[in-house]
Amino acid sequence: MLYHWLAPLARTHIIFNLFNYITFRAAGATVTALLLAFIVGPWIIGKLREHRIGQIVRAEGPTSHHGKRGTPTMGGLIIILATVVPTLLWARLDSRYVIVAVAATLWMGLIGFLDDYLKIVRGQSQGLVARWKLVGQVSFGVGLGIYLLLFPLTNSVDPNATQLPFFKYIVWVLPWPIYLAFVTFVTTASSNAVNLTDGLDGLAAGLTVIAVGAFAIFAYLFGRVDAARYLGVLHLPGAGELTIFCGALMGGALGFLWFNAHPAQVFMGDTGALAIGGALGTVAILLKTEFLLLIAGAVFAAETLSVLIQTTTYKWRKRRYGKEYADAHKVFRMAPLHHHFEKLGWAEPQVVMRFYILGVLCAMIALATLKVR
């Protein structure tokens, strides 16, 4: 919005030329998101507390978590508000990259909101039935895939292609049915991965800041023809505007972390976790860096993999050897992975900080793949 209002004034006042620079607008979006989260955070937390929208803690979870029962949840509203508003304020509103990313955030956030609402406000213990939640996620993935195939965002590369890490200018062009399945899998898996990771104070929010920061750099580089040519990656005209969106999401998550750091005053709930995961997956698809998401978000992937391994092996052992054997021979003491380390005796802040370190390491490896090309 500011770009459309103020950039044309650069012809008469040179200071407004700043709004032509993506880096300036990305920094503005990040700071605006951070400040907006600081401003609306206490008000939203107060309203959640006033309406007794509190966290439900599983009885089988770590005993140290039982004291968190009743802590306001659905705080993901802070992240969504602090992401969407600055994006609309600082980004070009004629950019389909930005429109699609914002739509993904709102769509997945709505699914999470319905789940939280039914679970906490309406008292339905299971929340939104799993199959209907999956229907909402899959429908977005299919819709996104169809849109990108019918209305490509750029003519410089096949719409159903993805870049392969470590290799210069090598893309993998998928048949359209497989591409639809691939896009659906990425958006659904990404949203669920963040949701599974959101189990400790500040864990998901902090890892989001790290991963989104890496993708802000990807968006900026892929949107510049000189940088893309130098690094041997695809040049995606217009993709640089996603830097503003990523900056806003990073600032919103960082502002939310102020209230979510241990001991947490608020939890993001499915409202925030699904919105963040959907946004991350969509940005990766738009930049054709789905495999880089697996590297930069490896901690999210590890959390998801731990649940899949635990569930699969438990069911197999229970069917083959009986429940007592399955209970006594779990792969992890508890899944997702962060709970396993809690069961090993790590303090919650210790788990979170060490996962942050791993998240930074993964993001740096993802960035390093650009130069390896």
C-alpha cells in the first residue's frame, strides 16, 4: 500500500525512492510486525483470558506441563494479524506472490482457529475432526497447485517444476497430476510439522523466525536477475516481494515470542501453528525450493518423523507382540521429539535453546547450498 502511494512521489522528492527498494520495505515490514505484536499482544491475551480460552494439557504428557493448564491459547491470532497487516502495508498489492502467501496464511489459520474454537470454547475434546482438518489442508494444496498450473506466476520456468539443491540450473519437471500431489503434500506436511513442534514454550515461534529468515534471503536473491545468475539458481521475476511477506512473518513470530518465551503467557494453538506451516510451505512452493524447506526446516521435519516412527512401530509391535511389549519398547520415551529429551531429564528451556541452535545450523546449511552450486 505504501509503495503505491509513496513510490510515485520519488519523481519530485528523492527520499521516497526508498520505497522502490525491497530491502527497505522488508525491514519496514519486519519492524512494523514486531511493534504491532507488542501492541496488540497484551490486548489479545487479555481477551483470551477474559473468555477463559485456556490450554488443555494431555494427562499423559510430561508432569512439568500440568502447570500450564489454563494458559491462554489461540495466540496465533497475534502472529496472523502482525503478519498480514504489515505485508499489506509494505508490499506491492499487485504481486500475486504476496496475494497467494497471504491467502495461505489466512486459509490455514482459519482451519486452526476452527479446531481451537471447537476444542476449547465449545468443549469438544477432539476439536475439528481430523478428517475435516485434513480436507481443509488438502483442498488448499490442490487449489494452489491448480492455480499455479493454470495461471503461472512467471514464464521463465515451467509451473510444475522444482529446483534441486546443490545443482546449478537443474530443475525437476513433474507431470501435472504428480505436481498437484506434491504441492498438496508440501503444504499439508509443513502445516502439520509446525503444529507438532508447538509443544514447548517458544519452540515453534523461535524456529519459525530462523526458517523464515532463511527464506527471506532466498526470495530476495531469486527475485534479482544478477544474484540468480551468479548463484546458478532460477530467476523468478517478482518473487522478491515475498521478502516483505517473510520479513513480516519473521517480525510477527518474534513479537509473539516475547509473550510465548518460558514461562509462556500465551500459546499460539493450532490457529498460529497451521498458519505458519501453511505460509512456510507456500513460500517454498512459490520459490520452487521445496527441498530447501526440508533442509532449512529440518527440526520441524525431525519432530514429524519422530511421531511417524513412534506411531508406526508402536502399532506394529502391539499387533505382533501385544500391548505390554509395545509399551515397554517404544522408540522414543515420548513423541514428538522434544518430549523425548524432556523425559531424558533436559529442562524445557534447555531443549528449546538447543533446538534453536540446530535450527540455525540447518538454515545455514540451506543457505550454503546456494554457493555449493
